[in-house]
Amino acid sequence: MSGAWTPADIGDLTGRTAVVTGPTLGGLGFHTALELARHGARVVLAGRTPDKLGAAAEAIAAEVRGATTEALVVDLSDLASVRAAGAAATRFGPLHLLVNNAGIMAPPLRRTTDGLESQMATNHFGPFLLTGLLLEQLAVSGDGRVVTLSSQMHRVARSAPVGDPRASRRYSRWHVYGQTKLANLLFTFELDRRLRAAGIPVRALAAHPGLAGTHLAVNGQLGTTSGLRAAVLDRAVKLVSQSAEGGAAPTLMAAAADLPGATYVGPSGPGEASGPPRVVGSARLARDEVAQRRLWETSEETVGLSWPQPRG
Ligand SMILES: NC(=O)c1ccc[n+]([C@@H]2O[C@H](COP(=O)([O-])OP(=O)(O)OC[C@H]3O[C@@H](n4cnc5c(N)ncnc54)[C@H](OP(=O)(O)O)[C@@H]3O)[C@@H](O)[C@H]2O)c1
């Protein structure tokens, strides 16, 4: 490979199946799914809003002749919904890629039906459980990957979210968002270590998009993508960001380039805000193995699933 990696470097994905969470039009997940379909993958569009999954499938079909997409309904903030999705996903057979892309940023405090704060539930505990439930399908493909979306905001977290997740504590929406994105890296590094220890042929990598012009800010701040205020905020975000398509490139590189597990990919421009993707570093706290293990144990207890099991 010479020069910067681009999505044109993705090889032929015919015969491979990828699950992408949060594929709503305008977001990073949509562009990730579109590009994977363009290269021949069957793409499972996994999200909480059936109409939006339909719209994403239609848009992919319009761009990619003969694309194969499937829908998987899952609300990642609801552990029962994730369990149901895990069971429903067995119909897809072997999986080669899971992209944990869906996420929310800095909404007002809300507790989920499981008693969890909504950002931690959506950005970490739901993806943790979904990944655990899909692991066997990723393993049987013989060459599975899990790519989880983090953020430069992981650097603002002053501590790892390893305490009792149901305890009530003062809520700082940006601090908690940073902690969820730190959790995405702690999870990735611990998952990759556990997979290798268990001899499971699946790699875990992470990616961040820099600043990308999506609906993340309006969804978190306003709870809707319609109306004048949403249009103004969306526009302001787009003015300072790279495109959603450009923001998906690090995810695609983590998903398709020849990289070892535990690699983190982000944009190569100043401050890692934009530009072609490359391998990047992470904050020291993300590489703290004690925090990685404690988050893993807390997560297993919280979602009620111990994994991965060693292969017999
Ligand atoms: N954009 C950036 O600059 C940026 C920077 C750093 C990291 N990231 C990360 O990139 C990822 C994608 O964000 P984005 O920028 O593309 O934001 P986005 O446009 O708001 O898309 C977020 C996606 O997540 C889905 N989602 C939210 N809550 C969900 C739930 N409970 N269950 C299932 N799906 C849910 C949304 O579905 P609905 O449409 O149905 O709500 C949507 O498809 C996130 O993990 C985010 O933290 C983004």
C-alpha cells in the first residue's frame, strides 16, 4: 500500500457479511454501510427505527446495483432489545464484521429501563452485550473483526467508568460522553486481549472520525433532526467538520485494512480532526490494563453475560 489509505483500497468483500449499527442517513454508519456494500459485502443494517433502516436500505440500493442489505431492529439502550436482536441475528449465519457505530452524545440525564444512564447504556453496555451475543457467528467465519467507534473526546474523561453503573451521581453530560468513548477503547483493547487468550479468530479494533458533519450534535442537544433549530445547528457543525463520508474512512480502514487487533485508526490531519485515515494513539488511561479489566468485569455483571468462553 503506498500513500494514504482510502476506501478504494478495500478489497472484494463478496461472500462476506457485515453488521453496522446506527446506519441512519446522514450519519457515519450509513456511509460505512454504503461503502461496504459497494465492495460486495452483504450488510446488516442494525438500528432502533425500522423506517430509518428502510430509508438507508433504499439509498444503498439506489447507489449500488444488486446490493444485499438486511435489517436488524435493535435499541442498544435496552438490554432486552439487544438480547432479542442477538437471537434474531442467528439467521444471518457467519459474520465477518461487526461495526459498533451507533451512539449518542451529551443528552440530558435519562435512566433506561435497566436503570442505566442512557449514554453509558447506548454507547457501551448495549454494544458490549451485542458483541458478546454475536461472537460465535464472528468466530465461525474464521476471520471476524469488531470495530468500535470512539472519539477524541475519550481524552477528556478524567476517570474510567468502572463504578456501579446504576449508582446515582452528579451528571455532567460531556464528562459522561467522554467516559463512554474511553469505555469504547478500554473495551476494544481488553476484548482483543481476551480473544487472543481464548484462541478465537476475531480481531477487535477501534476508530474515530475526527469531526464529522452528522446529526450527532442535534440528536444529543435537541432530540430531533427536524425543525429550524436542528437545521441551524446541523449547518454550524458541518461548517467546522469534514463530511460524514470522510468521517467514515477511519472506520472502513479499521474494518478492511491489513491491521492487527487493538489498532486504533483516526484522521491524519491537525488534531486528528479531519483528513485521510491512519493508525493513531490513545490517552494513557485508555491503555490502563487495570481499568480495562475492571470495566470488563463490571460490564459482564451489568449485562448478565460472561464472555468470551475459551474454544474447546
Ligand atoms: N460525528 C462526529 O464528529 C463524531 C466524532 C467522534 C465520534 N463519533 C462517533 O461516531 C458514531 C456515529 O455517530 P454519528 O456522528 O454518525 O451520529 P448520528 O448521525 O447521530 O448517528 C447515530 C446513529 O446511532 C443510532 N442510535 C442512537 N441511539 C441508538 C440506540 N439506542 N439504539 C440503536 N441505535 C441508536 C442513531 O439511530 P436513530 O437515527 O434511529 O436515532 C443513528 O443511526 C458515534 O458512536 C459517535 O460517538 C462521531
